[in-house]
Amino acid sequence: MEQTRKQLIDLLAESKDQYISGQELSKRLNISRSAIWKHMNELKKQGYLIEGVTNKGYRIISTPNSLSLDSLQWGLNTEWLGHQLVYEPTVTSTQIVGHDMARDGAPHGSVVVAGEQTAGRGRMKRYWDSKEGYGLWFSSIFRPKNLAPKKATQFTLVAAVAIAEYLEGLGLDVKIKWPNDIFIKGLKLSGILTEMQAEHDSVEYIIVGIGLNVNHDIRDLHESVQHKATSLRIELGEEQNINDVFQGLLLHLERKYDTFISEGFKHIKSEWESKAYRMNEWLDVRTNTTWKAKLIGIHEDGAMVVKDKDDKQHVLYSAEILW
Ligand code: BTN
């Protein structure tokens, strides 16, 4: 049933603004006209606006601004990322589901999206607020060949550059705070959590979890972050279609991953540095203690390179830039 509906959506998406006749749909999907009609009604219930014109056929006018497997897939034009897609209305964390899926053999490029997370997690074991209906919370599974575990941090930076480029396309001025924060005008819009499973010095799989605030108003953000977080709706001044945001992000993520695999990290490194938050400024950096450091770039393997007050260089693999 779900497979047929996906095929139906794919056919409607392929024909874009053109009508596709009920007869054609029933032939291509090998189901009766009344079965097509039932599927159409189901899609309408999900919030699709579908136009049906006698002697012409059907076309989708608009997709719903809520999440479902169908709406996430409709019009997704990645080559491999997200082709294996799971949508769960409620989960603890898509990272947990992602690990389960990967252990059960989910292929490279599988993605799990949640409507809400009851135990969303951030870096350094922090809680990640993931209320239903406001944001995008999803995890992607990658199975890179022969990647040393040390290089897994690079994945966070690949994802950060991908997200930044997508957002720049929406007209936003984006900065990336090492390693995983996406900032707009000094406020956090999105975070990335990269986790991996490695064996014998090689990565078995990597799970890249992305959380992005989409349709929050200030008051919808968790009280503790209202002064330091933002959403696309706040920044762009209008509600965004959450499915479009998902598909745009996935497309950029796929492209960046492909570039990373074919050309190596060099290209990503220079892009990342050009978007770095407070580059060459004095920052408070927390390692074991909190100290003043100036960010001067990132290392070949994704670590942060800073200078201290005595002009001594440090390569930091685990640290936090304070606000
Ligand atoms: C951070 O900024 O510390 C990282 C936040 C990552 C949040 C995302 S939401 C989807 C995925 N599932 C989780 O539980 N966390 C990540």
C-alpha cells in the first residue's frame, strides 16, 4: 500500500505542473481507477492539495506543511541520500533509531526523520528540544569505505558546510561555530551530532543527526535558549514548508558528501573556514579549563586550530567555544 502511494506521488511529482490522467496512473501502477481515487483521497487527508480535472487528470498543487513519509518523499530529487527513508511520528531520538537501523544492516544513505523526539540529544550529552510541528529532527546513516575513526569529525564539518550552503541559498548570512553549530546573526539555528561505530581502525558506519529550528516563534523555543536561538521562520519572516526544507538539506548534504569522497577534505576545509564564526577573534574556549584563544582555522582532520596569548598554536579535538 505504502509502496503504491510512493509510486503515485513519484509519478505526480515527475509530471510537475502537467496533468496525468487516471487511466495513465492506473496503467503505470497496475491498479484500478477506484484504487487510484482512494489513494488520492488519502493524500488529500494528509493535506495535499490535488486538482482533478475531467478529461485531463490530476496534478498536485501543493504539499502539506506537516511531516509524513509521503510528503517527505514527494519531489525528493537526491540520487541516493534518503532513498531508504523512515518516518516516525514520535521517537526517543533519531540517533538511537539510526543506530538500531544501522546495526540491522540499513544501507548507506538511509535516513530517519521524527515528528518529535522525547529524548533528543545534543553534543556533550545535552538535551535537544524537539517539539512536534516546529522543527526538523533527522539522522542519516553513512557507510564510508576505509575511513579512519579519527576522521569522523570531518563529517560534522561536511554536514555544517552543506547546511550553511542550503541556508545561504535562502538568503541568510550563515556562520559555523566549531564544530557543530549553525548560527544566524549570533543565534543558533541548527546543530549537528555525529556518532560512529568503528571496528579494527575503520569506521563501520557514521550517523549524522541534524536538528534545525524551522517554524518556531520566539515563544515556541525552549525558555532556556530563547535569548540565544532562532528559527527559519523568525529569520525569514514567514512560515516555511518543512518538507521543502528537508529536501533542500538532503540535496546539499548528498552533494557535499560526494565532493568530500571524490576530492577529499581540502575543499570542505576552505569552505568551512570562509564561514567560520568569529575567525581571528579572541574567544573563551573551554577544554579542562576556560582560556582565551584565537581561532585561526581547522586542521586536516577537522580539529580546531587556535593560538593562545603567547602565540602558541594548539590543535583541539575536544573543546567548546563559549558564547
Ligand atoms: C548540538 O547542537 O549539540 C547537536 C544537536 C543535534 C540534534 C539532532 S536532532 C536529530 C538527531 N537526534 C538527536 O537526538 N540529536 C540529533
